[in-house]
Amino acid sequence: MMNRILAASLLAAAFSAAAAPAHANQDAVQLFSNIHVAADQQVHDAVCFFCNVHVQGKVTHDIVVFFGNVHLAGEAQHDVVSFFGGVHAEDNSSIGHDMVNFFGSVRLGENVTVGKDMVSIFGAVHAPASTIVRGDRVWLPAWIFWAPVLVVVLAIVLIVAEIRNRRRRWAATGYPMPPRP
């Protein structure tokens, strides 16, 4: 049984090590490897897991990043979505539709254009007055998430400490005197 599990694990490791980056119709999909779109390049979609996307050229559709950052110095003609990472848009760059960020920071330069909505959930937003957002701006700061989490953790710590103190006091009631050193 152990030999079969070992063989299956080694086979899975060999397939994952030999995997090539996926490209379909000018899509750029990467895992643990950054995506760079040069100023003279164009890609359809840029999807990245545990890595960063740097765009100086044009992305004609979506940019989606999980656990990484988006650095936009060019043009994204559709959506920019980042989970657990940051979005940094240089001066005069543009996002065609929505810009969405969860648990990360958003830093927009001068004269950045967002075609529809800009959403930042549990993160920080730094945008100058010259930023143009043609839809809604939604921002929930990180403290809205972390404050209740901190209260729950402190309550658990206090409950555990009280239970330990009660057990110590209960165990100490069986001894008429303190033990000798």
C-alpha cells in the first residue's frame, strides 16, 4: 500500500515539475513565475498564482492575481482583480472596466483612469484627486476585518487563562500547606 502511495506521489511530483506554462490565444497563465508584458507586447488574459504581473504594454482582457501584486504601467482594457496582494498603477495608466482588490493595498498614480468601479475590501487605498473612476468607489478598510478578529482572539486567550487559573487553584486546595522546596 505504501509503495502505491509513494509511486503516485512521485508521479504527481514529476508531472508538476514538467508542467509548461499555459498559453492559449495569447493568454499568459503562470504559477510561481512572474508575468512581464513589455511595452511592445499584447496579451489577452494574464492570470497569475503566487506571482506578480508587470504590464507596460496592453492586456486586452482581464488581469487576475492570487497572492501576488499587479504593477500596471500600460493599459488593461477590462478588469484588474487581485486577491491577497497589491495593485499599483503608474501615472497615466488605464483600467477599462473594474479594479477589485481583496486584502491588499491599492496605489494609483496621477491621471489613472478606471472605466467602471473601484473596489478595495480590507485593504488600503492611495489615490490622488486626479484619479478618474467612472463608477462607484467602494473601500472597506482593514480594521473592519481585523478589529473583530482581535476581539475574538483576546476573548479566547482570557477564557483559556481563566480555566488554567481555576485548575491550578482547584489542584492547590488538596494541599494543606505549600510544598517544601
